[in-house]
Amino acid sequence: MRSEDRRELILAAAMRVFGDSGYVGTTTAEIARAAEVSQPYVVRMFGTKEKLFIEVLGRALDLLMQTFRGVVEQADGQDLHQRIGLAYVELAETPGLLLSLMHGFVLGNDPVIGREGRRGFMVVYRFLRHEAGFSAEEANQFLSGGMLINTMIGLRMAEDLADPDVRELMETAFPTKLDAMRGLLGEQR
Amino acid sequence: MRSEDRRELILAAAMRVFGDSGYVGTTTAEIARAAEVSQPYVVRMFGTKEKLFIEVLGRALDLLMQTFRGVVEQADGQDLHQRIGLAYVELAETPGLLLSLMHGFVLGNDPVIGREGRRGFMVVYRFLRHEAGFSAEEANQFLSGGMLINTMIGLRMAEDLADPDVRELMETAFPTKLDAMRGLLGEQR
DNA sequence: GTCTATACCAAGATAGAC
DNA sequence: GTCTATCTTGGTATAGAC
């Protein structure tokens, strides 16, 4: 296989596994197993585990921004907030994407991961404020909701959906298609 | 020193260090150094690193709930939302408290830490809904804001306050005494 | 481009002395 | 109650063959 294709496979596997166990908690051997290559090959291809994680963060941010820009281009209307929220939730379907970012965010103390995390977060903030037309307050609310969603995913809260309180929390935290429909019809929240 | 006092010292040190480096990224040796005891003593006192982390999570949750209940008892009025938000921000002054919780939250995949994290999060949610009188929507907004605050702290975003976008984001995310004053005077946001 | 074998180090935990 | 010494495991990274 061409090394470039292999690279993609390893990156996708790494995103998944990093999302599951965090940066430190993930071993290069687990990533290798998930990508069906040998452990030394993973290290050889990316240099170090740290560099691989940084690549995963960059990849996750790229996908996120690509999605957001797509939404803005398509919907130049009122319900941008709704649509972008929905798009965000759909990103949760890419294994490890939101969680790898989240793991990066809590490691701000680490000199290299922290720098990358802050940079990435601000890329999103600047997009919301200067391209998508969000006010500071709107951007704040959007990002807040996003962080709660990330937390719910990180906690695997969906495992306890039998509990009515959990169900209520989850249904309130996650924008649904239904909410989007309502928004498109112009009703109030 | 009595072992109970020593225990408190180690717990406080552990909370700080876990907050800095996360559960996996923290070594028992670092905690020991921070608490000025030997590494084996830390392990001996708590059994395993995992048990120590669980204790830290429990302690963090206790302090959080204690603070929240204090606010509710004192302020049986309108501005509960404001006051409780302020109280939350003040918890950030206890080193590692919010961050240890946050590290627990992203490790929901871990069988024992995940269980404890979900349980703790729901303790807070139930308190908001069934004791503090928040609606589902209000609880959601409060927790969302909290998760953004945790993320900003985790990212060490304050390091980049020279950047005007960062400053704006931080000022919007963190409830300030000023906002609280405004709230108490009955103005609208 | 990919593997096997392995060096090397760090970390959690245990034994046992004082 | 607290330490020093140490066992043991597991993980990153390197060497080098195919």
C-alpha cells in the first residue's frame, strides 16, 4: 500500500483510540492494532506519539472547520445557529473527532499540546465571530453547548439513558433534527 | 503527624497535580513530591493510584455541592442563577478542583472512572433540577457555561489574554462580579 | 514499505526496616 | 507512620532485516 494511504488509515485509527483513552492513556501499540500495522511502524511514520497526536488534532480541526464553512456557504439565512449546531452534532459520528479535541483541550498545561489546543480553539472562535457573524454572546452560547456535548460524549452518558434525569439532560443538550425543523419554521424556543 | 492530617495534605496535592496532568499523565511520584512524602507512602495510604483519583473526584464533588447548597440556602431569591454561577467560578481558585473533575469526565470510557464521573455529574444535575428549581433548559445552560469555563481553564487560555479575541472570549465566558451586581439590580442581560 | 527483535526507561506497587 | 530499596511490567523508540 502507498504510504500516504496507510497514513490516512493510521490517522483515523489514532483519532478513534485517542478519543477513547486520551493522549497519555493511549499506547502506540493500541493504535497499531487498530490500524492493523506493527507498533514500530506507527512510530516510524509519525516520529513520536506526540507528533501523531498533534496531527490528529490538526485533522480534527480541519474536518470541523470544513463542516462549518460548508454550512455557512449553504445557509446564508437566519437559522445559521441551528444549522451549525446540527452540523456539530453530526461530527460526533466521526469516531474520536470531538473527543480527541476535548482531550487536547484539557491538556493545556502541556507545552506543545496546550499551544496547539489554544490555537485550534481560537480558530473556531474567530470563525464564529468574524466569518459566521456571531456576536460574542452567541459565540459563547454556541461554544458552551458544544463543550457540554463533548462532556456528555466523553462521559459516555448515553449508557445511562434508562434514567429519566439522564434522558432529559441528553435531550436538552443535543440539538435534534426536530429542533432544527422548528427553527426553520420560525418558531421561538 | 496523624495519618488523617497527612491524608488531607496528600489529597489536596493530588487534586492539584491530577488537575495539571490528568489521571494517566500524573505519577504517584509527582503527587508524593507535591505532598512532601515518599512515593510508596502515597500508594500505601490509598491502595492504588486509581483509588486515589476516585477519592479526589469524590472530594471535588463534595466541595462543589457544599458550595452550591450554601448559595441556595443563603439566596432564596431571583438571582440564584447569577449567584451560583459566581460561586462556580470561585471554585476555580481551589487548585485542581474543576480540572480534576473535567479529567474524570473525559475518561468516561474507563469502567471505574467513567461510572464515578457519570454519577457525579448527575448528582449536580439532580441538584439543579430538583433542589435549586432550575428548569431543564436553565440547568442545561448553566452546565454548558460551566463546561466552557472548565475548558478555558484546562486550555490555560488565560495565558493568551493579550490577544483581543481571547480576551473577549474569556470575558464573555466567565461570570464577573460586575455581571452579578447588574443582576442584583434587576437589569436584563 | 513493513516487519521482528530488542534496548531502555519510567512508573506502580511491594517488602521490609526503623 | 514513614522511609529506602527494589521488583516487575509495560511502553516508546531504535536497529536492522526482508
